[in-house]
Amino acid sequence: MKWYTAVGAKTESLDGTFCVRAGSSQKELLGAECYIWNALLWSFVEKEQIYERVCYLLRLAFPEERAKTEIAPETFQSSFQRLQTRGLVAFRETDTPEEAAKAVFCESAVACVDRSFGERFLLFCESVAEGETLKSSLNIFRKHPLERDYRELLKTIRDSGADGFGLQKATEEQRKEAIELYRNKLLFIQSVKGELFG
């Protein structure tokens, strides 16, 4: 099976355009590309499930506007192909998502997720809107327990510069920790060496 994930870190241009920084370049995402990239972020998804996941994301984003929750299959396919061509989606063909994560992380550079207060506040609002308790939603403002557990690796990643921390020469333990941090939304895959397109 082919398992896909998003590559890059979300940024915004001065005019508010949705952009992704992958490696040393910044790329603008247009229309459905934004939703596809977000649906793949922090997870490894089978190709057959990506469209369904994007539609679910649109229903969450626009619960009262049915017209905005539908995406034509042709639009989805062309947007997905464009993301792949630009290196903003990585995939590996393996039996499980865990194996795909190991394969991608052996060839990746990663960067820390540094959330501003505004981003944390937005996550808090979304959490409350989804029915989470106030106490649970407030946890967004606290440090994640993994930030304490893996502080040495996170410091190394933060100190590695704009191109991210290359996991090619990392120890097996560091890669395992990086995958755990990625799954818990504390890392972005900044770039993937020798990316496969397909």
C-alpha cells in the first residue's frame, strides 16, 4: 500500500496567503491544495482514504455551507498531483503506516512546531467548538509532556537552522522519538531527501 504524508511547515505570506515552507523554499497553496495538505499533516494515510478525509475536513470547517464541503474528484486529483510534483507530499509503499513513517523519517529533515499565542488560542477555540471540556481545551496552552521527555532532541532540532534537522545520520532512538513527536503534532517534516513522486 502507498501511505502519504504532508511535507513542510505552514507559514503565511504578508498578504495572508496560505504558504508552506519546505526545505529552503516557500510555496503558495491554492484552493483544494490547502485542504489536502492539512488532511495529510501529522499522519500517514492510504491514497484511497485521502479524498474522504479532505471531505470530512471541509464538513468540519464549513458545517453550515454544504456547497463549500464538496470537492470535485477532478479538482482533488489535479490538486493532489500538483502537491506531489512540488514535493509537498511524500509517500512510501509499505504494509503499514508505521513502516511508512520509519521509511520517510530515515530520509527526512524535521523542524519544530512553534505555535504563537494566536495559533494556540485558535486551537483552543476549535477544541471547545468540538465539544471538549474547558479543562481539556486549556491543555493547549500547556507544554506537551513529550516536550519535557524529549527536550534534548527538540533543542538539537531547534538549533539546526532553517533547513531542519537531518534524520539521515540520526540514531535509531532519535528517529523513533522524532516519529513520536510528529504524531503528537510537535514536529513538521521539513523536507525528504530523494523524494519519490507517484
